[in-house]
Amino acid sequence: MTRHELKTWPQYFAAVRSGKKRFEIRRNDREFAVGDVLVLREFDPEQDVYTGQVEERQITFLLSEEDYGVIHGFVAIGFGEVVHHGDMPADGALTAAQLAHWHETVSNNAALRAQDARKVAQSYAAPTTGRAAMPVAADRHSAVAAAAETEAAFHAAAAKIVRGK
């Protein structure tokens, strides 16, 4: 999980804080990923200073330039509250069982991402809606699926190692 610090103007910061705004449109110049945390820092452009106000949100969904008309070079980021794991000890130390469970959860999430990406790739490769095939988008989503499958396999294997199986 990566933390991305982002400058946020007051009117948008207030909308995030109130819960009315649950997305960002940003230049895709970072390795944004589902599960990453956005650290939104309020910035006053008139004074050219940070106000000191901060909100954190966890990325729950990404929509890239190949998907549904997002401008090339940008990404739409859906976010929600940061998920805190209540079973974490105060000192941050993990038990083997907690670590294995974490690896299993990450593996399952990656497998779901791979499954979804394969479906999207197929829809671009052989559309059923009468639109033309989009092989570049199909290839990109196939690559995302392959990477997610590799991630799922890695974490599944790590969970087995931690459990001693």
C-alpha cells in the first residue's frame, strides 16, 4: 500500500471532508492502485500555502484512460474511508496467523481483479454491442489480469509458507 500526498484546493477539500466528493480526477503520473491511501492536504492557492488540514481516503476504484472516455494521461479515482484493521496489536506486531490471513485476503482480492480484467479484455476483444473491437484496450486489460494473477499466486504461496504448509 502506497500513500500519495495530493494538494487539494479548499472547495474540493471541503467537499471531500463532508462526504459529498468521493472521487478525484488526476494526472496518471503515479502508480495509483486500489488499496493505496490518498493523503489530501488542503492548499490555499490565493495565499500559496498549505492550511494544515489533512484528510485520508483509501482508493477503492480506478478508471483509466482506456475506460469509458477518461482523457488520455488521466485517471478517475474512487475512494472511501481508510480501512483500519482492528485486529492489529497496538505495537504493530503480527502473529503468523494474522500475516497468513492478510496474504490470503490480498490473494483473493487480486484473483477477483484478474477475473474482472479478463472480462473487460474479452469485451474489448470481441464486443457484443456492435462497436468495433479495441485490441489495444484488450491487450492492456489482459496485461492487468496477468499481473493480478501473478500477485494472487504469490500471496497464496506466501500464506502457505507462513502457515507452514
